[in-house]
Amino acid sequence: MPSTLTSMAAISILLISLVSAADAATGAIGVNYGRIANNLPSATRVVRLLKSQGIDRVKVYDSDPAVLKALAGSGIKLTVNLPNELLRSAARRASFAAAWVHDNIAAYHPATAIEAVAVGNEVFVDSHNTTRFLLPAMYNIQKALAKYNLDDVIKISSPIALSALQTSYPSSAGSFRRDLVEPVFKPLLEFLRKTGSPLMINVYPFFAYESNADVIPLDYALFRPNAGVVDAGNGLRYYSLFDAQIDAVFAAMSALKYDDVPIVVSETGWPSKGDSSELGASISNAAAYNGNLVRRVLGGGGTPLRPKANLTVFLFALFNENKKFGPTSERNFGLFYPDERKVYDIPLTAEGIKGFKEAAAPPLTGGERMATASGQTWCVAKADAGRDKLQQGLDYACGEGGADCHPIQPGSTCFDPNTVEAHASYAFNSYYQKKGRAIGTCFFGGAGYIVTQQPKYGKCGLPFGSEN
């Protein structure tokens, strides 16, 4: 598992790699439009929202006519889904597959820019045992597309969960489940190779972190600067859990001699809220994961094992969905609330990441560089960051961040002045000092900044950094 050792050299290499890809080919960002909710806006309003945010790719979990019609003429590329419950029919009856393609694909394309069909979703963990129907259904859908001369322009795949791997750590040892290799993965990968289609995978570093927070550093899961971890099997250094998980799939494909099949990340995300037992589920962490992921993908470059593999990544999800089953996190993966307000503010386009990049790692002035070298720096809150952003940063610092926030509790020595800005400054600096004033630990979504003059905390009288 990742080491927590810090290395300024390694951190510098990471930051340089994040900001020096302007001329490189880039990946693409899309979003999953789930609708397990009773309070979502109409499909027409959703399309307006997508366009206003510069989102030009969307994936849905069915083929609802209202959605297909609303997207017509929008230029937004669409991935539709043949649900698991239809796999048996599509596999056993070519006529059913042909009718489904006619009614849900040919009737709308090209006005609706359908680019892919996801046949099933995480079929291998489907409790209805639909795995045996997957490949026959994919073959029948492909034949139906060919009937309408759409087989060259619309790709077919099937999203798989990482639980389809027998081994995922270290990445170099990645392998598919032995019971699935011969009956499923070899013919599936052969189909994808012949049709020029990608393998779709659903990747969630959140779940790995939540279950192993004692050994996986949060910074490693959130794409924040960290020393990284070396994979002893291939000698590569990984700076994010996301890359390590992707490369485990690449390694599993390579073991079967299918290095040429590309990957599309059909789902990934981080919840903004969870149950008390769901470690790491917070607005600040969701913003960090998805914001840094967008910057990572649109900044160009692939993974350590496949450096030229620019990825297409679909964020999960567009909205919080109030009717989803399971823990609280399941209902809080959305980028937007149902009323179309942002849950948190992150860039979703190549143009947007420029500002996000600068905010994440602002250049230091000469004085700041000197102060940083001597360790004489402090982190304070930006007065103009806005109450919501300051509160989010304060919640993170005092929660997952582990800052010492006891002195700013009611009745304690540093409670006054009782303002969000003052409390945030105290908490930000406590976190910053605790992290050894490392690069990137005074960001807080753009709400914090570094100062070189030792400030005091209102009436508290305690200088920042006094704990050191």
C-alpha cells in the first residue's frame, strides 16, 4: 500500500507534470446522467445545464425517449445503455436486439449524437446471474447496428467493476478473475479489438480509501501532492490511487495479450456526504477528487504504465439522486443538486482548468520562497473567498484534516471573534502546520493563502504556528 513518506523532490515532479502538458494531447470528460430520483429537472432543462457547463459527453443508464429527443441537435455525444434486465432477451433473440437498435438508436441517430452502447452494467456482480448472456447480447446488438450501417460509428462495450479483478495490488500484478478469463474476458476483449471498441471500467478510489484509510493516505486518493509509491513489480512510481487502479486493469489485459484495447472510465466519483462510518465522504474531498481528476485528464497524458493513453472519463454523477438505495453516500455523488445548484465549484472544461490549476499551485513570490525555505510561513483564510467556501474548508480542516479546532469551540480561548473567516484562519493554519507546511496544504479550494508575516488570531493572542 502507498507509503506516507514525504519527498519535496517527488512533490515537485508531480506538480510539474500537472502543469506542463499544454501542448500534449488530452483526454475527455463526460458525466453520468442517472435518474433514480423524483425531483430532477426535465430532460430539456438538463441539456441546457450540460451546455452551460461545457459538458459535451453524457452517459445514461437506459434509452429514455425524452432524453434522446432532448439531446437531438445539441452536439452532445451520448452513450446509451441496454439494461441488465434486457440482456437475456437480447442474447436469445436476434429479432429483439434488432428491434431495440431500431427503436433506440437508428430512430434518433445522427440528430442525437449516439457514440456508444453500454451493454449491461457491472454484469459480473449482478445478482440475477446475467453474465452468460453478455457476449451473445453484444454480438446481436453489433449485428443490428451493422444492418443500419452504424457499426463503424457506434461502439459497443460493457462497464465492469474492479471486483472483476482477481488481483489489483500492486498494479503490475493486475489480473482478471480466473473463473471469468476463458468464458468471458478473452472473447470479450477479442470482440472489442475487432470492433475498435474500448473496455469500459468503473473506478472508485473512494471505496478503496474508505475501507483502507489506515494504509491509504487521503492525499494519494485525492490527487493531492504526495511522495507517491513505487510498484516493485514494474518499478513505476504512482502518485494517485486512480492511476494505480487503471494500470491494474491494463496489466490484466496485457497478461491476456490485449495491450491494444483502449480503456474508457465509464464511472468514477467521490461523494459529498456519507454516513458517520463512511470515511472521507465530504464536500471538500469530493471537490478535490473531481476537480483534480478533471485537471489530470484534460491536462493530457496517460498512466505510468500507458503514458500515451489519453483517457475518456465519465464523472458520476450529474445529480444527487434521492431514491437510490444503500448508504448516504449513494445519494450524494452529484455535481449538482436537483435544483441545478452546484454542490461544489470545479472546472469541467479545458478552459476552466487553467484557473483551477493556478489556484491549486500559485507561484510563490521571492519573499515567499525565502520564507518557505526557512519554514516561516502561515496559512490564513481569504476574506473574499465567500462564506460557503470558507465553511467547506473549515469543515474539512476540523474533520478529515485533523486540525486542532478545540480552541475555536464555544467557550474556548480562541472562539472570539466568532466569524467564519476567523475560525477558518485558525483551522487552516493548524492543518498547514500539522502537514509540515507542505506544498498544496494551504489551498482549501482556493480559500486559503500563505503569508510570511506572523499573524495573531483576533483576541486569542496566540501566534499562528505556536504549536511548533
